[in-house]
Amino acid sequence: MLDLLIQNCDALVIANGRHEVQTAVDIHINQDTIQAIEPHKPDAPAAKETIKAAGQLAIPGLINTHAHAPMVLFRGLAEDVSILDWFNTYIWPLESNLNEEDVYWGMQLALLEMIEAGVTCVADHYFFMEQAAQAITEAGTRAALGWAVFGSGGQAALDTAAAFTADYQGAADGRITTWMAPHAPYTCDDDFLRAAARIAAGLNVGIHIHAAEEMGQTEASLAKRGITPIQVLEETGILERPTLIAHGCGLLPQDIELLARANQVGIAHAPKTYLKLGMGLTPVAPLREAGIPIGLATDGAGSNNTLDILESMRLLALTQKHEARNPEVMPLSTVLDITFNGSAAVLGMADNLGRLQPGCLADIVLLDLNGSHHQPRHSLLASLVYNSRAGDVQTVVVNGRPLMHNRQHRTLDKTEIIRQVQKNMGRLAQRIPSKRIQVYNP
Amino acid sequence: MLDLLIQNCDALVIANGRHEVQTAVDIHINQDTIQAIEPHKPDAPAAKETIKAAGQLAIPGLINTHAHAPMVLFRGLAEDVSILDWFNTYIWPLESNLNEEDVYWGMQLALLEMIEAGVTCVADHYFFMEQAAQAITEAGTRAALGWAVFGSGGQAALDTAAAFTADYQGAADGRITTWMAPHAPYTCDDDFLRAAARIAAGLNVGIHIHAAEEMGQTEASLAKRGITPIQVLEETGILERPTLIAHGCGLLPQDIELLARANQVGIAHAPKTYLKLGMGLTPVAPLREAGIPIGLATDGAGSNNTLDILESMRLLALTQKHEARNPEVMPLSTVLDITFNGSAAVLGMADNLGRLQPGCLADIVLLDLNGSHHQPRHSLLASLVYNSRAGDVQTVVVNGRPLMHNRQHRTLDKTEIIRQVQKNMGRLAQRIPSKRIQVYNP
């Protein structure tokens, strides 16, 4: 008896190293794992639950490699402002309003949005992460969580983060993994970064950090101390751990050489945020040429406004063609490789995530690509990249368990979550510039 | 007795020259016109139809200022190829397959997609336009139609286009207006452009034309004849007529000066196509400074893949901030001004379209901005620009008539349209490079 059978769908699989659509298949799932993907048979094996999916496209669950998910609480409050004002006048004062309960409900709201958009896994970097972990546990999704710490927090902050990292590694039936998450080289001094790296080594975990977010930070680092933010990561031992770097729009060629020699590095790419904040773009092509994995991300909704990886995927394709002034770059095959394989590799999970294949974790999204905006269906791959919308997501399975089916949530109480978030809107929107969690001065 | 009452919605209105949301209003509609927008009263006047819209946001119907709508038939068939190949190897061979019936069903499919995305008016530039007009008539939307002609078609093509332009001006109860639509300076010689301008003058209509689509075309024109494509439009008398120019990514500063002095010019801006084909971007800021209206567009689905003006709006904001590397440019107020007022002005309809205001045409879209991806609703304007999706569109009213209500079409038969389009997919996808409607060689 199977635990779950997805019946008669099309499936985005990899054949000869490239994504293609295999039509009319059954996906057999036992416990948390894909057991088989085989041509549809009317007399399928018995299953505890069967999802009929004729005409729908199964894709691997989308992975968000860098977010501050509970920042949905501040969505729309910092528009059309410089990066300096974004941090100092808006977001960091706003974040001083946060308490544990806010993070719990903010994370739930973010998970509602992400599940509805087919995002099954998020690498999240925020505060009060025990509450975020609780929300993940209840929602049923997958997450790589890091408790964000600033150098100003000193040893106490490191202790809190270390305790969380140790306690929650493998939590929620293995759906939660943890990282150390020092905020950035411009908010953590070298000793603090070294201490974070030592803790990560002791716990055998990776490090999730912002670095070289935009070229101004790189220039400031060079002016102040003669080395780039990436060189700071190397000198402080961060790069000896598996490292997830957001966002790298300020990477120089020598940084890419350095990253290529590092232990295990991945870059989270959140193009909507970069466009909106005028940050430039991650040098995607040189990073790929150097063999460094790139994954898709949304950053927080304070800058990105949405948590929609289908939108990030489309913007990856469009912006790379634009920057190169060449429509032949970033073809569909590369876009899909980054979206699925790249994102899984950035999380260090390329072996069992990001692919529909027997033995991989059963994180599966069913899309209905039959709407007017997909017709006629000459190319499902083009439709997936350029036409698909969060609203096309019908069913979301994580670890073998359907969390949303036919757009009905099974784990989260949408009405209650929105009610809880709305009742605190006024308090959360207050800003006292002197009351902020940090000062941005890279 | 009102013809239509939209009850207790919020409404995007203009106050002191800027868009703002007026909450809890009733919109009174008689025949094709907005009669009043006033604070909601439970004892509203009687109406033939009442739409209850509590919590929904009414916006002016979205306007697509440049499309080749029936090109949805070729969606996804020309991916990741150079502009030269896009024209010569893909689109122009594909378009040689078209017959009248294809355009009829292709236009219907495009109208399905546009209605579902809140697009109520399209300036369309294509072939067999009597069939396109028939589809518009049945769908109930608004359109400014031009029969595209190439210089190679000679006088016969001009005669066909002129007859259509004369016959369909004001058709479908005034919902259809017409333009002359010579294809572009690079496909029409000067005598042909002069003849088109004379016909337009005789019929008292405007001209809808491609020009300076990307900088390569401008450079080619300068190399071949010493003047820019815009100067060609001036020399041939095109600019003496109201002129709608797509796409202008190859405009030089002197072109903008020239356009600012012209009679009535508007620019259609289709950012998704420009990114995807690596064309650069229309110089939006200098055009706005010169007082030249800019409207939003999708171009055809052969390049843009979708016909979604909400997506064009979001990309306008994101790309302009990116190009300027400045998040303060293209603030929400300017994005909304271009989306609504700019697009109406580009069609020469700024007096009665693009605004929710008594006396204006009743083209109204109701959006549900209550989904998870909009919560909490700190800023409805930011949510409209950065978070809204076609799936948020609930109800679409054109000329006072609801065409879609609660996402149910009232005028178009979705199942039949998709069936008709699908049955011809194989024939439409055939390509014989020698059999093409034109050769691209600007």
C-alpha cells in the first residue's frame, strides 16, 4: 500500500541532463520519498490517498534560498526610498517592534503565501526563530533556519543562535535544518564572524550570511580596510564552512575566483529585490562558469513585496537576457537548472531535493497550465517559465504529505492567521527612528 | 433606475493630481458612463444589476497600448533566439500560416486572457482585422484596431487597410476605433508611408506604427540613409497625424525633441518583450520630461508570452529603478499615472478613459486584494503595483456592461475557444523558412 499516489499527471523530469516533460505518469510515494515515476496505469497500486491530476504538471517543490519570511508583516511600508533610508528610517526601526508572537504569526502568513505559490522550502534568516520553527512544524513545509545575529549582540546573541542551531537541527521529522546566521560583514566585526564560524564548525552546520549585497558595500569595504566583503569571509573562517551567501550583486572577479576555491558555497539570487532597490544584479554567468551554485530567492517582503519563486524565476530569465542584450543567453534549460538543481545545491541538498526522481524527497507541486494564458500549449517549458502564476498552483506536497489540495489548505488556518496579523498592523507600522535594531553604515 | 451599481467597493481615484484609494463607495453607472462615485449608502438607488463588491478595489480598466493579440496562437514557439531569427526563422514563417478564421479564434483566446487579467482595451496591430473586430464585438471589450500593412503589399494592401479603417471606425457601439497601421519604416518605403499618412488624413484617423524598436534599427537607418527612423516618420508626414509609436527603445535625444514638437504622439512601452529580446528599454524618463505620453503594452505573445498589463506595470517600475540604479525613481504615483492616464493619452482618449470619475466611460475592474500575498494591507497602492496578479481580478465591466463577474465569463465561450485553437496547433506551428510574410533586414 502506497502512502500517496499522484495519478496521471505530466511531470517535469531530467533526461540526459536536461529538463523535459514526461506525459501521463503516476508518481508513487512512500513515507517522505518518491518511490517510482512510471507510465500511468488505470490499475494503479492501492494508496492511502490518491490525487487525480490529469492534465496537471508536477514539478519539484520550489525552493526559496534566502528570505526573511516574517517580514511580510512590514509589506508595503518602505516604498521608493534609498537603501540607506530603507534600513535606517524604515526597516530597522520597524523591526524593533517585533516580539515572539509577531514572528510566529508573520511566519504563518508567509507560509500561507509560499504554499499557495508552490514554495515548499525556505532558507530563512530572521529573529525569534523558535517561533518560526514552530510555524514550519505546523505548516508542514521544509526549512533551513538561521537565527540572525549582529555583532552588537555580542556573546549572548551567539549563544542564543548556537542553542537554536543545535536544538532544531533535524526538527519536525527532519524537515528543519539549521545554520548559523551572522547578519553581514558590515554588521559583524571580524572577531564575531570568527566566533560564529567556530560555533558552526563545532555544530557541523553551515553559515547563511549577507555579503557584497551591492557594489557600494564592496567599495566601502575596500576603502575602509583594503579587502572585499568576500575576503572578509575568507579571513574570518566563514568560507571554511558550507556558506550560503545573499546576494552578491557587489562581487568582483577576484571574489568569484576565491569563492570557486572555497569548501562549499552557494549564492541566493533575488532579482525582484535587486531591481526594486537599484542594487544591480548578481553576476550570474561568471558564477555559473566558475561552478558556483546559484539558487532563486525572494529576500523579505519588505523589499521584494512577494514571496513568489515563479516570479523570481521569470525575472532571472528576463534580467539576464537584458543585461547581456542577448536573447540567446539564459535559455529555458538554464533557467530550470538554476530554479531546481541550483536552489537545491545552494542548500546543500542536491542529492535528494529539487528533482522528481525515485529516491528523492517527495516535495511536489501540481500546476494547472491549462488556463487561457497558457494556450495553446506549444511549449510547456516556456509556459512554466514565462506564463505561470502562483494562481496556477493547485496542490502542494511536502515530505509526502499534501499541505494544500485544489487550493484548499490542510495545515494552516488562513482566516485566523490573517485576523491575527491584521489586529497588530497599527503597532507594527510605528516608527521611531532612534529606536532601531541597527544602523546601516557599511 | 441605474443600469449598473457597483456597491461598497474601494476605488482608485485621482485627488489633487495623484491616485489614492477612496474607501467604501458606490459607483453609479448609466449606459456606458460613470454617473457618480459617492460614499456607500445602504439604501442605494435601484439598478438593473447590482454588484456587491465589499472589500474589493475598483480600478480603471487596464489599457494595452500595443499588441498583436492573435499572436497568442504562436505562444512559446520562438524562445531564446536572436531578433533576426525571431523574425526570419520563426514568426514571419509562422504568420504565413494564418487565415481569417485563425485570427478570429486567436483574437478570442487573447480576449479571454486579457479580460481575465483586467485588460479592457487593446490597441491591436495585425492582419485580417475584420475578424479581430468581430471577436471584439462579441467579447464586449474596447479596441483601437489597425490593419498591419507592409510596403511589399503595395496599393492593394493600403486599399484593404483604408477600407477597414473607414468601415470600422466607431463600430460595436463606439467601442472600436481604427488607425492606419503601416508596419515600420524598415518594412515600408517612404512613398508607402506618405500614402498611408495621406489616407489617414483623409479618414481623419491616427497612425499606429513600429519605429526605433531597438538601437540597432536606429543605427542601421543612420548608416543607410543618414536619418533616424523617427526622422523618417517626420519626413513622410506620419507625424502630422496622431501617432502611436511602438516601442522606441532606439530613440536618440534628437528624436525625443522632434517628437515633442509633433502633433500628437504617444509611445507604447512593453518592458517584458524588451527584456526577453534584449532590446534595451524605452527612455521613459526623458520622454516624460519632454511631455510625451507613455502607455503600457504587452506586444504580441510571440515575444511577451502573456498579455498581462499588471505584469507590464510591475516591470515598468522595476526596470526603471534598475536602469537608474535608484530606488527613488518611478515612485508608485508615476507608475499609476503611466498605467492609467498615460495609456489613455497614448490612445488619444485621456478625456474619457483611464479614470474613475463621473462622465468617464464605465470601464472598471474589480480586484480582490485580500489574498495572502497582499496581507497585511499597509499600502493598497504598493500592493496593486508590486503584488497584484491577474488571478486577483474578479469582475470586469466595459462600457457599463459586466463581461466577467466573479471570474465567470459572460460573453466568451472559454471551452469552445480553447478547443478551436488547439485543433489547429499542428498546422499553425509549421515553419518553412522560404515561406514567410517578410524578411527582417532593417
